Amino acid sequence: MSSAPPASSGSFAPLRQPIFAVLWTATVLGNIGSFMRDVASAWMVTELSASPAAVALIQTAATLPIFLLAIPAGVLSDILDRRRFLMAIQILLACVSGGLLLLARTNTLTVESLVALTFVGGIGAALMGPTWQSIVPELVPKHDLKNAVALNSLGINVARALGPAAGGLLLASFGAAAAYGADVLSYVFVIAALLWWKRPPAVDAALSEQFFGAFRAGVRYARSSGELHVVLLRAAVFFLFASSVWALLPLVSRRMLGGTAGFYGVMLGAVGAGAILGALLLPRLRSRLGADGLVLLSSVLGAAVMAALSVAPPQPVAVALMLLLGTGWIIALTTLNGVAQAVLPNWVRGRGLAIYLMVFNGAMACGSLAWGLVAQAIGIPFTLLAGAGGWVAVSLLFHRVKLPTGEADLQAANHWPEPLLTAPVAHDRGPVVIQVEYRIRRHDLPAFLQAMRHVERERRRDGAYAWGVAEHTGEPERVIEWFLVESWAEHLRQHRRVSKADADLQAEALKFHIGPDRPAVHHFLALDLKPGRPAAPPTPHAHHAHG
């Protein structure tokens, strides 16, 4: 009799794992340093330029690389040694902050250099995001994984609460160079923790993916997943309007509220404190409102904050509004990210989340630049009002596009039998043509084809780049499903990718098969027809159906 896995004894149980505790602590320190750097950069650009577009450009420079590199970063996190990759990224980010420190110390910092170095820092953040998320299952037992993910979110919000406030105080007391220097020091702790972590060497699997193949597989899955499309659409709409308040906040703090660098840090710290409050309230709100209600609530809260800021409230009121903004922000961020994870199977989760991050940061980058240009044309107060009104309007409109529940069983079914081979097949051989023969009664054909539309999406998500159904001209009840996969190795991976939910879809189609046996499956390997290259005759391989 197998024993159940031990139950977690609490939300902080993952911290009992020394590796997780050390890396978590180092990550919090590193994020505090990053927020200190961001505060300094956002404030310095207001001293270097009076243009709202220039201020918004800093936000664009930080988020645009994540939009451009999210998918390659997700692929690299799967095929490189994650520990070494993370150390290289930390060194790059330390060099960025070191460059900012040197320029600030010598009073040679310009808008151009600030934007350029912020862009390079965005490249590091783009490469680090999927990789850091991917190592969590390596650090804790499976039964502690959910608590570990929750602790990572808590750590980010602790850093968000402390980092901006500390950065603002350093900036006001000692100048931007001190804030940049503190960020450089934080990377020392992160690199030391990664050096201390003795990660077991990766075992080379026979079916391990290469960069371009893994890239194509991730894009192919995203293109064929209707549920992921809904999540990406809702995220793009939300963050496009949410970007307005983040892009204009330094100008609101300085010009409309008459705040100093220290006050700006306090405002951002209040956002972090509000995010912690939102994380604590989230379980109770989720049970009452559901995912769609939570996103709508977050939009209304954010729009209300923007409308209130447009009238230049007193500074204490503005800080209270930032608490409200942080609460709504973390509710939406956690909800959308959670739904994205719930609709992605394990084999493509990193790449799927990378695409989600690409949409998130692309919407933030484009929105920040657009709202900055609008503010330059009509002024900050009117831009805040316009953004608030538009945010509520589009949120009510897209509330009708319901987020997926994410309740499907995405564990691997492993129900396809291995192909029977007369001789070994090289993994790079391809493309591969797979044919599945069904016997379908004529009056069942419309219902069968309807079921096969769901099977088509599953085949394409898991590896097929072409798919179709054909009927025999001489035998009306004989129907062939065919699909193409780029290589033999990719088809073997396809065997491992089929989830239990996919198996249920295939079973629905198989109900219409009337043959005495399960449908036969044939595999055909492409032959090289170039002159001077002898080729063996094609040999189809048959076994029972993929279903």
C-alpha cells in the first residue's frame, strides 16, 4: 500500500528547506535592490527632462525587452543549466547598476544613457523571470510547491514595500549614486547564494529539445490553445490601461503633489504594503467573486485611484490611495497569472508563461509610451481621467469574455502505445506522417467531425503542424485522420504530451468508430529524393490508435 505524501504544516513550511530559505532570502534582498534602482532612475529622469514622454520612456525601456525576449528566455530556461544561467544574469544586472553608479557619481548621467542602461537591465529581467520560476520545483518537495510559489509572491511584495521607501530615503539623503550602489551590493548576496547551491547535474534525456525545436513547439502550442488566447486577451486589455497610472506616477508625485524623492519612495512602498494586504484578502475574495469578478474589481479599484489622483489630493490621501492601488494590482496579477498556469500542461508551462509575460510587458510598454504622449498633449490630470474612464469601459465590455476555469486534468495520460518498429529510426528523421483509420457510419459523420475539431486542436497543440480528415471514395464509411510532425523525436514527445483531458477528447471521437478493433495507426517517414542519395523503400508501422 502506497502512503500519501506528507501534508504541509503551514504556509512557511518551504522555508524549512535550507536551499529554498537561502535562495528566497537572497531573492528578497535582490528585489529590494532592484526597486531602489528603479526609484532612483524614475526620479532622476524627472530631473534630467521635463517631458512626460521621456519619463514614460523609462517604463518602456524596462518592459520592452521582456516583451521581445520572453519566449526565447522561456526556451533557454529549459535547455541551459539554470544555476549557471542565473549567475550570468546577475552579473549582467550588477554591471548595469555599476554603470549607473559611475555615471551618477561623475554627474554625467543623461536621459539617453539612463534609457539605454535601463533597457539592458530589462534584458536581464527578461532572461531571469522564466528561469527563476522554473527552479522552484527543484528546491522543495512536491507537497510544498504551492506554498513555495505563494512565498515567492510574498517576497516580491515585501521587497516592493521596503525597496522603494529605502531607495527614496537614500536618494533624498545621499543622491542617486547611493541607491545604485546599494543595488550593486544586493547582487553580491544573490550570486553568493547561487554559488552555495550545489545543483545536481542535469541528466541528458534522449528526447531533450533543442532551442529552435522547443521555440517552435511553444509557439505552436500557444497558437492552438483557445483557453490561453482568452487569458492573453484579458491580460492585454487590463495591463494596457493599468500602465497609465504606473507611467505617470513619478510626475504625479513630483508636479501635482509637490513631493520629494523620499515621498515618491513612500508612495511606492504603500503600493507594496497594499499588495501584501491584497494577497491576504485574495482567498476569501476568490471564493465569492471568481476569476472574472476579481479582474473587474481590480480594474474598478485602479480606475478609482486614477480619478482621485487627477484632483491632486493631499499627500496623506495619496499614500492611502496607493494602498488601494497595490491591493487591486496584486489581485489582478495573481488571478491572471494563476489562470495562465492552470491552463498550461507541465511540458510547456515555462514557454506558455513566457508568452504571458511577453503580452503583459508588451501591453505595459506600449501603454506607458502612449499614455506619456497623451499626457504631453492634454496634461496629466485629464490623462488620468481619460485613462480611468476607458479602463472601466473596456473592463465591463471584456467581462463578457469569461476566463477559463482551469479545471482540466493536464497530467500526462501516457495511454498511447509505443510505435512498433522494424528497424531503429533516427530521432532527426522526418517529417512524419501519421494516419489513423476509422470506420464511421454515414449518419454519424457530422457528429464525428464535430468531435474531431476538438481532437485537431489537441494534435496541433502537442506537435502537429498540419492536420486533416479525408474519406475513402470507394468505401464511404472509411475515414482517415492524418497529421504531420516535424521529426520522429517530436512525435515521440507527442506521445508524452497527451494529457488526461486530451485523452477524454479522443475517447469522444472513438465512440463513433464501428470496427471490431480500435482504429489502426500508420506512420510514414519522408524519403530524401535528391539525386545520388539511395533511399530504402518506405515502411509503414502500425499499432493501435492514438486514443
